[in-house]
Amino acid sequence: MSMMEHAQWQSLLTLGNECFHDKQLNQAEAFYWQAYDLLSLACHEEPQSSDVLMAWICACHNLALLYETFGNLDLSLKFLMTPHEYLVAVSESKHFNDDVKFTAFKGMGLTLPPILLFTKNHKICDGCREQLPLLEKIIAQATSSIH
């Protein structure tokens, strides 16, 4: 990834955050989506880059928070689950080396807490749970570790 692209998604995330704080939510959404698109591409081009991966997770979480603010919980949950599902897939894949898998495993430390918080704050319908077997598993594990 070129320094130009690097600076580009960083400034898009920053602009998105500024708009979000100023309650310019539609503008924030546009910036976050642009960053998300750039970073999704970059993740495929450089699966071993933890910087790119962490930035992509950040873009997903920004979109999740934004959609939660809009009251669009389905979309919010989708953006919490997407990076987590990706990391689980990478960590279990035979196509990636141990460094990439380790980065993915570390990434789950960032993707899991917001999912658990979301499930605590919002009653998740059974239909939604059934559509997301991984979510069902996460909730079951969290519940068993608390008791």
C-alpha cells in the first residue's frame, strides 16, 4: 500500500470522526464507507499487515456505532460481526502463515468485546441469532464463562 493510500484512509476516518462528533451523521457515514472500501481492498492485498487490519476493524466499528446511533441495529450488528467472522476464518484457514493467523487472533481481542456489549445492550431476536451461528456461539461462551 502506498503512503498516499495510507494517508487517504487515515484522513477519511478522521474526517468521519469529526463529522460524527459534530452530529453530521450522513457526512460521517460517507467518509466511513470510503475508508471501509479502501481498507477492505488493502486487507486483501496485504493480509499480513496488522496496521491495515486494525484500521479496517476500526472502520467497521465506526460504521457499527453510526448505525446504532441511527437505530439501524441490524446493520450495526453486521458491521460488528463482519470483521470478527473474517478474523475467525483467517485464524482457521490453511492458506495463511502463522504470523497472519496470530495477527487475526490478536484482532479478535478488538472485535469480540463490542459484540458482547451489543448483545447486552440490545435484545437480539432469535431469528437474528439463528442467521448468525457464530453469534450464537459467542453468546453461549460468554454466558458459560460468567456462571
